[in-house]
Amino acid sequence: MAAIRLRNAKVPFEIHHDEMDPDESFEEQEDLGESRPEGDEEDEQDSDFSDDSDGVVDPSVLEDMEKLEETFKGIKDRFRLINRIGEGTFSTVYKAEDLLYEHYDNDWDIEEKENKWTSPPLKKQRRIGMDALADMDEYAQQRRRPKYVAIKKIYVTSSPSRILNELDLLNDLRGFDSVCPLITAFRHTDQVVAVLPYFRHTDFREYFRKMTVDDMQIYFRSLFTALAAVHSKGIIHRDIKPTNFLYEPDKRRGVLVDFGLAEREDGPDMKPCLCGEGVTERRRRVTNSVAAQTGPIGGYPKNDSRPSRRANRAGTRGFRAPEVLFKCTDQSSKIDIWSAGVILLTILSRRFPFFNSADDVEAMIEIATIFGVKRMKQCALLHGTVFETNIPTIGDRGFLLEKIILWSTCRNDGGKGGSEIPLDAKEKLAVRFLERCFELDPNKRISAEEALEHEFLKKKEEVYGDDDEMHML
Ligand SMILES: Nc1ncnc2c1ncn2[C@@H]1O[C@H](COP(=O)(O)OP(=O)(O)O)[C@@H](O)[C@H]1O
Ligand SMILES: [Mg+2]
């Protein structure tokens, strides 16, 4: 077993039995391709285990955990594997108890930091005698609580470069409380496991239908704080969706996980795209293009000799931004903002998954149905390509997001024979914010930094209530 990055030990502590040979390289593995297979979102949702309890463990999971312990000989001395908590396209994640927590500096432990540094509410500070002792006892109890980690076993079919990329980016993102930090990682031949702090979270499907606009503000403030952090480092997450944002409604906080598809904005695969040019140059290129001169041709060539357009399409169906679908070669962090917008539309419309396309062409049709053919054509031209459709149900002008929300929540007629129940002021504000996330032109789309200043997300003033406790308005 070789440690890729050692934990920050308080005392010298050696558990690794074999050192990494500097000449030893990963066995070359076939890359599965960058996108999650179509239909993956549902599969992942179905096999997602947010169970916090040690409860009954499925025999097949027990077997898998034993196999993992066999592969990583020393792991049993450091972690007690408890149960499987998640299974995605690229990994299986287990909950485990960190048996050697006390031996390390655990600067990643946000909860411990909070327990240590947050002063008790003013009322409590004034309490004396038995009450104060009870508080101290509670604090001591918290300190003795077992500490949990999430052990992410990355499938051996993932390419070594992708695994290294995920660990490298996680390492770069250390120190942001809204991003799940990497504690350490191990490798044994082609098997890599990443050790992350365990974050209790609730399955999105359990709470999204009950969310009020105030709840949405808290959720999205947390998500956009994470996005602002990631984007400030020039990193695009590429797979923003509910299962990758571990949110706990009680705590009103979430953390961003899964950097398996993330990439740097200035990565080697980025090439200039027409969307990066000024309006005049774009117009000139579009006017001189073959498509503009020949006009739309019915059907498509059987033997297309044109070079195919290649661009990163990584992500999950239903969450891909239009520029990803149009294969823009200069994608930016704005693709994450679009995906966050899809989550907001899901919550406002109370429908999950909102977009349910089988492939990219269907995804374009779904987007065109909402935004209309006219804007979709403009969007395609922006990236030097064309959008044509003869589907009669796709209108030229599309629909207002407000209308879509009313329809999908059955509020357009208030039930049989009733009248429309319009959106209230807060809901309208949420829709205004959603429109900013759904700008088809990524250059005009709101950034995470700007989003935090938008009226919908901006923190309202903190005021002191009657009973000395701080309230957030
Ligand atoms: N740090 C963590 N704490 C708790 N659960 C986690 C953690 N990391 C991942 N999970 C669970 O495992 C699932 C899959 O993890 P993820 O990193 O998204 O892997 P994949 O690349 O396979 O999608 C997540 O959706 C979540 O339910
Ligand atoms: Mg995931």
C-alpha cells in the first residue's frame, strides 16, 4: 500500500507497509470516456444511500468491504468500515469510523472547529452552577464522539490521469469550507481510494418538494458559495447536480463533492471558439459561412466528410449547458451556473428530473421548447454552428419560465375550473434569479460571485432578537 499524500501527523506515525516506487506507474487503463452514461442520473439516485445509521449491512456490501480490507492490508487498523453510502458511475463510497483521529491534526474537520471556536449563545454564557457544568459535559461528550470519514473507492476502469486529476484538484481546493476536502488517498496497484470527511446529508428527493423560497435561498447561497470558491481557483466542476452537493436541511449547509469530471478553465483541451470573439468578427464569420450561403438543406449527408467537432461533453444528462450541447471548445465555469439553474428549476417546478432527455439532441429539443427556436438559433451561431428543427411543437418564442413553473405545479388553473394562483413576490424574485442562470449566452450568464450579490441570494442584515439570540432575517 502506498500513500499518495500523507496525512498531517501530529506525531510521527507509520502504517504504510510499502513505499511507492518512484518508477512504478499506473497500469494503463481504458478510459471509459468523459461523459456519464445516459440514464446515469436515475441509476445514481436509486443507488444512493444517505443512511447515517450503522443498521443492517447487506451481505454483498459486507463482502465488498472485506475485499477492500484485503486489498489495503493496513486499512483495518485505521478505519472501521461501516456501510456503503453511495454508488456512482465512477466509484463506491463507504462510511467508516476514523480510528486514529486523535493521532492527527485534523484541520479539515469543520464541525470540530465550530465546536471549539463558536462561543455559546450569550444566554448560556451567563448561566452558572449545574447548568454550566452540564454544558461542559455536553462539550466533552461531543469530543469523544466517533469521527467518521467517507472512503471513496474509485473504479479501476477510471483512467489514471482522471484519478490523478480528481485528487490534484481536491488538493488545490483545500481550505474552502463549502468544498469537501481530501484527507488522504491510498493506492494499491490499480486501485485508488480517497479518504474524505463524512458529511451527513439528506436525499434531495426527500426535501425538494417541501422547500419554501427561504429554504431555496439558504440552499443556493451555500451552493453558490461553493461554486464561487471553485471558480476562484479557475476550476470548472462540470457535474453540478443534487447528488454531488451534500446538503443537510437542518444544518442549512452543504458541501460540494465529486471532482471526478472537473477540469481547469485554462486546461490543454480548451481552444478558441467563436463565442470568444467580438460581435463584428462573429457577424463576419457567420455571414461568410457555408451554412449562410447555401441555406438550410433538408436531411443530412450520408457520407459527411467534414471534420467532426470535438469538445468536452462531460457531465450528466439534463444538467448540460447549451454550449456543452453545441460543443463549444472554450467552455467556462458558466456551465456550472447553468446546472445550478437546473436544480433551482427542479425545486420551483417540484419535478425531478426536470429534463429527461435520452441524448444531446433530445436535450437541445427540451431547451428549445422552453426558450424558443429563435434564441436557440442565435445560441448555436454564437458557437459557430447552426440549429435547425421542423418539430411543429417547438415554437419560435418559447415560454416564460414563470408559466412553466405554474404549469408544472398545476397552479395555472388552480384545479378544476379555478383561476390561476400567481407566483408571489418571493417566487418572482427566484424566477428573476433563475433567468440570470439560464442566459443562453455564457458571456451574459451570471457568475457565482455576482450571484452571491443578487437580491435573491444576498445575505439580509443580521439583527438581534429579544432573547439575545442572533437571528438571520
Ligand atoms: N464526503 C462524503 N460524505 C458523505 N457521503 C458522501 C461523501 N462523498 C460521497 N458521498 C456519497 O457517495 C455518492 C457518490 O460519491 P461521488 O463523489 O459523487 O462519486 P461518483 O463520482 O461515483 O458519483 C454521493 O452522491 C454521496 O451520496
Ligand atoms: Mg457523483
